[in-house]
Amino acid sequence: MKAIILSLVTSLIFLTTNCDRQNSEEQMKLTGTIESQGITSYQYGTHTLNAEDEFYALKSEKISLDEYVGKEVTISGSKIEGYPVDGGPDYILVTEVKE
């Protein structure tokens, strides 16, 4: 009986962890101007996306964001879990950029 209960608890923990991961990896699209990131108080990201009334910290593991500096683009990406911090913006992992 203890083995069955332990198995059920383990399964619930696994399912909960996977559901949280899926939510944090939800794709989003944002439009704005990409800028190089200078020195900031929040110290994360390589670039920013300045959208209408908001801005976002960006990073990409596959795309050179420097190619889009100063251009208005639409990015696709997902929020990085654990951010924002220190009063900073949401942190986005960019997977696609369209001019």
C-alpha cells in the first residue's frame, strides 16, 4: 500500500513540474524596436525590445540580435522563468525575428 501511495505522489509531482514548464515555455509574439543593452540595474539580457508602453530584456541562443538593432521587428519567444528581478523587465528567449 505504501508503494502505491509513493508512486501516486511521485506521479503528481512529475505532472505538476511538467505543467509549470509548459506554461513558462508558452510562445509569445511582440513587436517593437530592438536596441543593444547597456549597463542596467537588473543585469540580464543582451538587448531590449522597446514596444509601445513596455520594454523587454532579450537574449537568443540561435539568432544574432545585433543584426536587428534599430529596426522595428516582431519577435517570437518565451518568457524565461524566474524573471523579472530587481525591478527589471520580463526576460524573453527569442526564437524568431521578422522584419
